[in-house]
Amino acid sequence: MTTSTAARTHSAPPAVSSNAFTNASTGFGIMVRFILRRNWLRMLIWLVVLAGMVVLVIDSQRELFPTQADRDAYALVANTPAIAALTGLPYAAGTLGGILNIKLWMTMAIALSFAVIFLVTRNGRAEEEAGRTELLRAGVLGNYAYSLANWTVFSAFAILVGLASAGAAISQELPVDGALTMGASFAATALVFLGVSAVAGQLTRTSGGANGLASTVLGISYLVRAVADVQGEGENASWLTWLSPIGWAQQSRSYADNNWWPLLLCVGAAVILLVVALALERGRDLGAGLIPERVGPRSASAALRTQTGLTIRLQRGSIIGWSVGIVVFAMFFGGVATAMADLLSGDSPIAQAFLGGSKNILDGLLGFFLMANALLVAAFVLQSADAIRAAESKGRTEMQWSSAISRIRWAAARMVVPAVWSLVLLAVSGAAIGATFGAAVGQPDQAWRFLGASVAYWPSALLVIGVVVLCAAVIPRAAAAVTWALYAVAVVLSMFGDLFGLPDWVINNTPFTAIPRLGMDFTVLPLVVVTALAVIAGGIGLWVLRNRDMTSA
């Protein structure tokens, strides 16, 4: 080699610089197609259900409020603390678009946010946790390609749901500008929590931890928004609304002012969160989380060497997060019940929806809050029991099922934890609602009354476990999507069935509305029926799980 050649060789710049990001995103298009192929059915189900709800609600409200006089009368009773806390301050409540916002906006925004949280985690942190991301990166795939594809696909999904919702409203002859603003507000809310989920996936080491952290942020955002709207004056929310991304999106005021600028806050926050997530991913080891984990003891305790003890240890963070959130919401429910009941007219459609067969509006409202609390507990139960399918899809069950423990014992241990802890949560949160309500009315003994009424929903929680096990056994690959879709339907029918004007035989026969509410004549038959259904579903699920082949993701 000549001296001049050597000089040229040593003076050549390193092969990084301007092409660094391009190299790190190599394979982005392939990963987009890969994620779409794995998740198209889940996204299609969410799209059809959410957009279909818009058509269903508009059609039902046309029948419920056929004339402008009916809608004006509704507007007079719609601006109450109860509506503000549950669905936000009403805007243009005398129009079909405004009524659609009151009945559906919060449900759509929260449901779509949960959808993107779970989908981003399932295709991000869960894949990394299972070791599949490492295999992909072992080839020519760039380090950022998979994450960028994951976030891009589900950002597009959120926007598509927003557009479909707007299209559904336009097809029902609602104003185009209001429909587009409404659809954009759904998508903007979901984009913020997509960013939250992306950051949570960098902070935690497990998919359960990421889902729990992102869901907690969503819950706090909802609670802050509820407090801001309850403290609002007229149609103007408190300044606290600007502390919640949900509040930002609601300030778009679709079908009223149609403000687009608050949605820019949501988009900006989403972009910032994704940039932060990308920076965090660059600075950590693959498979690790940035939140440090404590070093465990050199040997496992006697409890940890059991299947139930291991399940509790693996779900410890999720259990703590759900427990704190549910108790906080319970205290909020009990604290605002009296103020809400005082402002509800007994003959208004809203009051009738809250009554649910109770003898007075206060008992009806408290019974509604107890049912809403039970639905929150059911969400925890669903996520916890889903560990049965999650462990199998990640390939962790092969060695365990090949050992001395039977599949039934293995699955039963993962059913016991949500079954027992749901009973504890129902008791504690029910007592919290009763204690805060009792403190407001000067009756401290109310805690025991509410504890009993809340525990009555335990068979409903057991039925959720049974359905999860049945789906995990019979339709393993679609189990998570189906169970969460069924849960979403149960929430809508239980909480908003009366407001949608649905038939009584539909509203009164969900696993939660079948249970006698506070203030109603108590009968044990519904509890027996729901418990029997839970045992049947769980029993069939365990039998199928024992006899079928193992099914990976």
C-alpha cells in the first residue's frame, strides 16, 4: 500500500452521519405490512363497532327526541353535574349533534384510547418481552423500524376510526363541519394516549406493566376532566380541563363552535411523546425497561414456588395500579352523589336512566355509581385473567405444561387471583363509596350498606373470568380481541342502554344490570343464574384447554 493510499484510507470519514436515521429505519415498509397482517381483524372489529355505535345512537335519539321541542326540553335538563362528570359539559344540547356528544363522545374517546394503548403494547413491548423483536433485529432490520411501523399503523388506525365516525354522522344527515370536528377529536385523543403507551413501553419491562401505566394515565386524565367539568360554570369548564388531554379534545366543541385549534395541542403532545419514546428506546438495552427493578432474593419463598404465588408476583404492579385507581374513583363517586342528585329532575330522561328501578333519584344515582365501579373491577378481572392466554401466546406454557402440574391446575391458579382480588376490590371500593357518601350526609354507617350492594356484583366478575377462559380455550388467537369487545358492549348496554332508548329486555339482561341495584328489592335469583353461567363457561373452557393442542401467537 502506498503512502498516499494509506493517507486517503485513514482520512475517510466514518460510515455514520447523515444516513444514520435511514439505516435505523431500514425495513420500515416491511414491518408496516407485517403489523397490518397480524392485526387487521382486530382493527376491523374496533372500526365497525365504534363507527356503528354512531349510527345506532343517532337513530335512537331521533326516535327519542323526534321534534325540536323535545330536543329543547332535553337541553334544559342536560346541563347537570351528573352529565358533566360522566360525559362532559353539554354543547348545543338542543341539536342531534349535541345530544350525540352527550351520549357517545366520552365512550368513543375512551374506547378508542384503550384500543390504541392495548394494540401498541401488544405489538411493541409484548413482542420485545417475548424475544421476537430481537430475532427481527438480528437481520437487516433497522433498530427504529419496528417501533416506527407500530406507531404509524395505529396512528393511521385512530385517524381512520375518526374519519369513519365522521362519515357515519354525515350519513345520518348531521352537519358536516360538526361531524368532522367530532371525528377529529376522537382521533386526537387516541393519538395522545398512543404516545403515552409508547413511552410506557420504554419505561416498563413487561406488557402488563406498560398497559397498566398507560391505563392509569388515561384514568387520571378522565378524573381530572370530570373534576374540571363539575366545577365549570354553564358551558364553560374549569381551568383544570387544560390539565387533561381529554379536556383538550372536548374543547373542540363539535356541533357548537367547532374549534380545531385545541386538537393541535393533542397532536403536538402525541408527537412530543413519540419523540421521547424514540429517544428512550435508543438509550436502553433491548428487552430492558428504564424503571429499575429491585434485585430479588437468592431463593424463592415458599409462596412464590406455588402457581398462585407466582401469578400474584407477576401481576403485582397491575394489581396495585388497578386497586389505587378503583378506590380513587369510588371516593369520587361517593363524594359527588348528593350534589348531582339535587340537580336532577325526577321526570327527565337522564334521571330515569339513573333510576334503574330504584325508588328515588339519590338511590338510583348511587346504584348507577356502584354498577360503574363494578365495571371498573371487571376491567381489572379481564386483564388479569387474560394471563392464561398471554402466557401461552408468549411460549411460556410449554415447559410448565410438560411438568407434573396439570393444565387445569395451571389455569385455575390464574383464575383464583382475579376471582379473590375482585371480591376484595368490590368490598373495599363499595365501602369507600359508602364512607364518602356517608361523610357528606352525616351518616357514617353507610359504608356497610354499600359494601353489601357492591359485593353483589361478584358473580358478574366471576362470569368475566369464565368467558375469558372459554375464549382462551376455544378461540385462542382471537381471544383478547373478542373478550375486550364483549366487555365494551357490556359497558355501553349497562351504562347507556336507557339513554340510547334500547329495549328493556336488552338493557336488563347484561351481567351487570341483571344484579339488583341499591334501593331496589333484592332477589338472589339473578346472582345464582350469573354464577351458574360463570361456572359453566369456566368449566367448558378448562375442559377444552386440557384437551386441545398448544397454540402460540
